[in-house]
Amino acid sequence: MKLACSIACSCALAQLLAPLAAASSTLLARGRGREDPDRFAREAWLATHLKDVFEINKDGRLAKQSGLNINWNHEETRLRNAKNDCGEGEDSVVAKHQKQMEQAKERGVLKAGRLSAR
């Protein structure tokens, strides 16, 4: 008898609480849901790859970098980006590639000189 009563009470309670649970889930879904998944993906990519420029704010939107969520050694540990690879100086990708091209040209001239000397 007690088991039947507890099952009946549980069913009645579930029926009473079901509309409340549905209403609260839709309310939460409205507030936290992503309206446009493509926009969210784009903003997340920008915030990740351009961390020194953008961040995701508390509302889940793209915002200007506040500086509070960047590592102290961000310059050394940041992700590689074309913007960072095209810098000036001897360590830039462009300068290294130019140096490799000059070395290849010199090797080609040396090989050509050896072949013509034979």
C-alpha cells in the first residue's frame, strides 16, 4: 500500500512540476542560447587567434581585449599567425626565406662551375 501511494505521489508531483521545468528550460535557453552558430564560431576563432586584440566577454560576445585574461608571457607563447610571421628583422619568416634563396643560388653557381670545369 505504501509503495502504491509513493508511486502515485511521485507521478502527481512530476505532472505538477513538468510545466515549471519546461518554462524554466526555455527561459534559460533563450538567455544563453546561441542565435547564430556561425557567428559564435567566428567570434571564438577571432578571440583565440587574435588574443591580444579580442576576448569573449561575460555575455559571450566578442569584445576589445581588456588585458585581464592574457598570459604574462603572451609574446612567446602566442599562436603562430600570418600577422606575426611577416615582421621585420633577421628572425622574420621573410628574411629567413630570402637567406635560403641566396644560399641555394650560390650552391647552384658552385655546381655549375664544377660541371663546366670537367
